[in-house]
Amino acid sequence: MRIPDGVEPEAAAAVPLAGLTALQALRDQGQMTAGSRVLILGAAGGVGHYAVQVARALDAGRVVASCSGRNASWVEGLGADRVLDYTRGEVDDIDERFDVILDIAGGARIAYLRSLLAPGGSLVLVGGPGDGMLLGPATRIFGGLIASRFRRERVVGVNATWSGPDLAILAAMLRDGCVRTVIHRIVGLADVPTAIAELEDGHVPGKFVVRPMSDEGTREPNNAPSWSGLNPRQRY
């Protein structure tokens, strides 16, 4: 897939897996349509920050996102109508109902999230913690799938698939400025183990990007994730 004109290579490189997961989770598993009310838990992460933008690009009627307070301002800048600070317990007492809930963070009880669904709504589970000895994080997802068989609301998991047409959709969103990449840090190959450890520890905003041939080494953000993927006249 050709990188659209005006899009930086690092921004394009970060998109495929996380972007496909966000798009397919909302459109296919979540059955999102224009006007849908969407809740995204874990909105500052790699998949989450794309999901906020993809939901807006797909004409969501309302997008509510959760993240830590330190990331709230730039997540709101992605297009969220309301940002909840999970560190202050704001996710535990939501007074709205949603057509689609995308749970990337995995910190809330499935029963609680189901209670936030509008009739016929969909809860889409991307990941999260799990204590099962055999399935690990998948334990939570499979538990939700089984429980959903006895309810009107849907609980579904995500298994993103490689799709040329979907990559073309994401490329067009990048080109048109509907989607942009937030890069947490650009690292060289030598720094990949450290980056992976940081990812496993959680709470990494945006995306790591590996630049194998870079002589610059690790590039640190300036107090906040950097906007990338758009030429200067397109940036907000």
C-alpha cells in the first residue's frame, strides 16, 4: 500500500495493525453506524487513539473516551466529545448509554459495561487482564462471549484480519486528515527491548515506532505525544 502524499513514513508505519483493529472492531464487530453513541475505554493507547478518530470518521453521533487525566487534553483533540479520567473513578459511574462500547483497557467488569449498553448494543472486547491458567487475558473475553448468549446485548471479541481494502480506507483517512498518528517515541533496533518492556508495563500513550536504520537513536517526546501523519496545513 502506497503511503499517501503528505504523510510521514513513521506515521504510516504505525497504522496497519492498530488501525485495522480499531476499524474492524467498531465497524464489523461493533456494528457501528452513522449516529451511533460510542464509548472507548483505553483511548490513549495504540489502538484506542485510532479508535476515537475512526469512530468520528465513521460519523459517530457521540464519542466518549476514557484515559488518565494527563492524556485527556490531546485525546479530546482527537475528536472525543467527553473524556473520562479513569484514575479518578469517572468510569465507575457513567450516566450515559451507548450503542457500541470498545473495551481496550480491560479494567471494568463486563457486567457493568453491559449495563451501559443501549438495547441491541455491542460490547467489543479487545484485551485486558485475565487470571485463567490456560487462556490468560482471553479468559475474560470468553467469559463475556458465553454470558452474552443469554442477553439481547452482544459481547464480541476482536480478531483483526489483514485486509487490503481496509488498509486503503485507513490510508484515505490519513490522507484526508481524518486520522493522525500520535507517536510516543521513535526508537532504534537497540532500544526495542526497552520499548517492549515499557509497553508491557502499560500506560504508553500513542505508538512506538522503530526506525532500524536511524543514526539518531531514541527520540524523546517533548512533554507530550507528538502529532504526526499530517502536513503542517492539515494539523489542528
